[in-house]
Amino acid sequence: MTEKLYYEDAYLHEFTALVTACEAGKSGYLIELDRTAFFPEGGGQPADTGRIGEAVIRDVHEKDGRIWHHADRTLEVGETVSCAIDFEQRRRRMQNHSGEHVFSGTIHRLYGLNNVGFHMGADCMTVDFDGELSEEQLTAAETLANEAVRENLPIRVFFPEREELAKLSYRSKKELEGAVRLVEIPGVDLCACCAPHVRQTGEIGLIKLLSAERHRGGVRLELLCGLDALEDYRRRQAESGAVSRLLSVPKEKVASAVERQLEVQAGQKERIAALSLALAAKIAEAQPETDGNLVAFDELLDEIALRELTNLLMAKCRVAAVFSPSGDGGWRYIIGSRSVDLRAGARDINAGISGRGGGSPGMIQGRASADADRIRTFFEKYKSLDTSD
Ligand SMILES: [Zn+2]
């Protein structure tokens, strides 16, 4: 049985150990040691990474009481090896995890809700509670949690005797068998947890709530603590700084500036729509009435105005074809007629203009890749047999 050094000292990150087993795994090798500071994943906290001798350790898991280190190379059984865990990563996780205990304990104490789901992701932690919380309640809890950091309270980890345990009221996600490991933050939280934690709440640093959304009848929170929270703050600062420079307003006023921009944009949209329709009418007016077909190419009109132009031209000819650039070097088309069955003619038309598309007898839409000259020539000659005249 491997001695769990991470239980005794969460700060131990360099140690020597004896290789007691080495087996081929799915990818690489599985190493067992007589003692380890590598925390196998548990309590929502991912496994440590690091080095055992020359081997790189990417993952650690515990199965049937045995701890297996996932190594990229084989190691000699009986060999004494020097080991190191990635302590920067571990410390950040401890800051986050201990901060989560403070926050969850505070929510439990204030509002009686339970943490029913906890996950430490690459970007932040998510914590699920079994009831809803208002913005005011969350802000109050966040403030109190950070007060507990300021108090720099000791964090005690212990395995109480069965009788003592029975008298204690502690948070736990499931019924636990065997020795129960409790993490106590006096006046703030008492929780069953197998993960390593910081020694004092002061080490946690900032506890920051990032977001809250409804989740399965309760609420899902995103949290960050410590240096991860600081880096997140920097990213947000850079982002809001960039927006404030783009809008030429102070950082504190970006929201109202964006709101103003959106209002301006909405007004512009309306104006563009009106101008498009007016331009469509002008373009149609300039076209002669004819027994033949009319073709128009346009780069300015919006979707609704292109359709309107087609309708206006249809009244002046047999087949009206309107083309606008599709953005990939080709065209989007709307073709309309009052006398020709375009659904029946779609195959010939698409063949003639290297296009594809379809629609109703009165109007077809699609895309074409022929050049403008070829399209014009095609419609000069195009006569469907299926006409009313
Ligand atoms: Zn925990």
C-alpha cells in the first residue's frame, strides 16, 4: 500500500521513493511507488502532474486502493527515484479548492444550500447548489468569503474517531465508508474532502464569483481564486481597455457607450432599408418596358430591396433576373416572371448561367458563377416554350 504523503503534507513537492511496480498501460506505463506526494484525482480536484526519475507523469489514478502514476517510460522495480510534482499547478489548485470550501461553507451557513456538484476545469471551477440564489445573496456570500480570507484562519485536516464523527455536522456529497477526512475552517466550514488544501485562508487570496446561472432547479456558479483570479482580472482589464480605446470612452463608461452605438446602428439599419427600397425603385424606373427579358446587377441593395427590384422589373418584361455579388466571386440571384413557369425552366436557366437553385413557378432563387457577360447573353436569348404568349 502506497504511503500517501499528500495527506500528511500538502506542500511536499520533492521526495524520493521506491518503485514497487511498473506495468505497461494503454499509452505508456503505470508506476507504483512505496510513497507518493502525487495526488490522484479526487474531491473534484484533478491529479497532479510532474516527474518520477526521468519519466514524465501526465496523470495519476487510484484503483482498488493502489495509486498508479501514468508515465511515458518504464522504470526499474526496486529502483529509488527522485520525484517532483508540478507545484505551481498544485498550489493554484489548492488556492482554488480551499477557496471553494470557504465559499460553499458560507453559502451553506447563510442560506442552508448544499454543494451538489463540483468541478475544477482548465478555466475555472464550477459549483452547483441545490437551490436558487439571488444576485444580492451571492454578492453577500462573496464578500463574507473574502472576509474569511482576510481573517487568515487556519485550515485543519483531520480524521476523527467514529464517535467524534457521529457528533459532528459536516458537509458531504455522499455517504462515506471507512475513515472520514474532514477539512475544517473554524466558523466557516466543515467538509469531508480527500484533496490537499492550503494551511491558512490568507493563502487563498481573492475569491471571485464569475457567473451564476440556473441549473437543475438550483444554481451553477463559476468561481476563481488566488493567482488564477488575478490573471483572469488582468485578461478582463485588457479586454475592457481595448473596448474603451475603440470607443474612445473611459473604461467605466463602456457599457453606456456600447448601448449608444447599438441605438445608432438600429437607426442606420432603418435608413439603409429605406434607401435600398428607394434605389430599387429608381433602378426599375430606368429600365424600359420590353417583350423580352431584363437583367440587373447590383452591389448595394439589401435582401428585401433586391426582391422588390425583381417584383418591379417583372411588371415590365417576361423574365426579370436580378444578380448581386455572393462574396465568393459569384452571384446570388432572384429571377421572377408573371408569364413564364420558372420552376419548369429552372434547369435550363441554371445550366445557362452555371447556377443552382429553385423556387416557385413565379420566382426562383439561387447562386450562379457565370460572368456577367455570359449571364446577359443568356437572358437576351432565353425563351421558354412554356409561356402564355
Ligand atoms: Zn473539497
